[in-house]
Amino acid sequence: IDWTQGAGWHGARVEPYGPITLDPAAAVLHYAQEIFEGMKAYRHANGGVHTFRPRENARRMNRSARRMAMPQLDEELFVQSLEALVGIDADWVPSGEGEALYLRPFMFSTEAFLGVRPAREFTYRVIASPAGNYFGGELKPVRIWVTRDFTRAAPGGTGDAKTGGNYAASLAAQAQATEKGCDQVLFLDPLHDNAIEELGGMNVFLVTADGRLITPELTGTILEGITRDSVIQLARDRGLQVEERRVTLDEWDRGVQDGTVTEVFACGTAAVITPIGELLDGDRTIASTGTGEVTQSIRAELLGIQTGTVADRHGWMHRLV
Ligand code: PMP
């Protein structure tokens, strides 16, 4: 679907996958007006193909669009775009355990204009690709590199927008993590006692021995994960107390050492929920808490809801086909 100032959104179509032609002066290539979402379509026990909380993705995309001076896309149009694509590509939705069709809605500026001002022409697209288990099947704790060299976001920045520039800014840290034999980077907020923020592509939770869940509060510098919100709701449904607040790396470290923190996990659309293992922080290592019971059972519940084997009491699933 394309957008031009005055005309609004127009020209909705499904076309064969292929290269996009852009003017070399297209604003996105110079000033990075680009936003995206990450979602999955699951084979459901009822024979249909469903996606998870798509209106939350639509709302988040519109929040990102506001931050990046881009046009709003009607929630209904967003959901229809997924229905249209998956309606045609339903055969591509894999049926193996933990497999899904990954959906990538994205929007960027196409206007050929080199001045620094919001563009007046955009395009919105959705592409799809079959995806397996993010970290390769078994529930193995991921190793994390704590970056002290790079931050991902600052107050007033674009940390809570899902825009390509945030990911560009995280790549050097991710490269270091890979070099150190780690799977993901943990970003800290050095202005606030090294409060933990998030991983490169996931939000973080600590579980305490007395059954509380602690996760960094949303202060505008981390992405408002839809899995994060769902985990909070599922935990509260079980009567677990959830604290959204500032939590420092030292609190994590001390908690693991004295046994008050019993589990640590990360969550996001791609990996759903994955236990966090060892944390490498320069020469220091924070020990792994292993794969805990709360992590496993919230993960099983969420996966069950997504594939239709557990009752969807919050009405989170949306049938696409
Ligand atoms: N943080 C970042 C930086 C991410 O890229 C993602 C993945 N979208 C998340 C958190 C988790 O968000 P969600 O649960 O909506 O996938």
C-alpha cells in the first residue's frame, strides 16, 4: 500500500516477491525513515492459521510512525494486509513444533528529496518467511554479552520505536557478543546505575525465590514488547506479583549469588520465551540460573495459546485464514 500527502493510503495489492525499485535520492536511504513489526502466523489446532494480538502490533507501528514523522496506518488496514498475504501464502505456514510463518510488516519513505524534513511519500509492505525455532529447538539457556561500550537508546531518543536505526546502532555490540561466543547482547543504562534495559531483540524478566517477576519499566528507551505484556498478564493470572521497575545489573548479580533470583528469561516474538544462561560482563561472569519452572510453564502456556492447545481466555488469537 502506498501513501502520498493529500491522497493518503492507496493502491493496496498483493504482488509476487521481488526487488523494489527506489530513486537514489529516496529519503529512506539517507535519513532512515523506516519502521517495522515482527509477527508470526501459526497453524492452529482448529485447522486455521492464526496470528497473535495483531492490533497490538498495529498500535505499536503507529506509535513508531509518530516518533519517526511517518503516516498512521489504520489498524483495520494493517490486519487486512496480513489476511491478504497469508490468505495467498497459507501453504507456506509450516506445521512442525515451534515453527511458524514469520511476518514482517514495514514502512519507509520513498520520496526523492535530499532536504532534511519529513518525507511526503511512503510505502507499506509485508513480507513473509517460514521460521523454525529461534535458538534451534531445545530450551537451552542463551549466553549473553553485557555491552559496556555501547548503549542502545537514551531518553527522548527512538528506543521505544521499532525503527531500523536502533538495530543499526546495536550491530557493533552484537558483533562483539558473537566474537565472545555469546548469542545476544544485554544493553544497560549507564545514566541510571547500569539499570538493565533489554537484549538486542528481546525483553528481560527476573524471577525471585518468593515468586515475583521483575522486568524493566517502560521509560521510553526500550521496546514495548507484546510478548512482555502477555507474560505480565499470564503471570498475574497465576497470582504472581509482577514488578515493572528499574532493576540494576548489580541486583541481578547479587540475587543470583544469594539465591533470591532463581530464574532469568528473555521474551519476544521470535524466540517466544528463552531462559538466559551465563552473563559475560568483561572479565566477570554472572552464573546461569538454568531453565526454571516458571520460565518453562509460562512458555508452554503461551505456545499453547498460539497453537490452539490451550484456551485463549484473553482473546489474543486472530484467525487470518
Ligand atoms: N526488544 C527489542 C529490541 C526487539 O527487537 C523485540 C522484538 N520485536 C522485543 C524487545 C520483543 O518484542 P515483541 O515481544 O513484541 O516481539
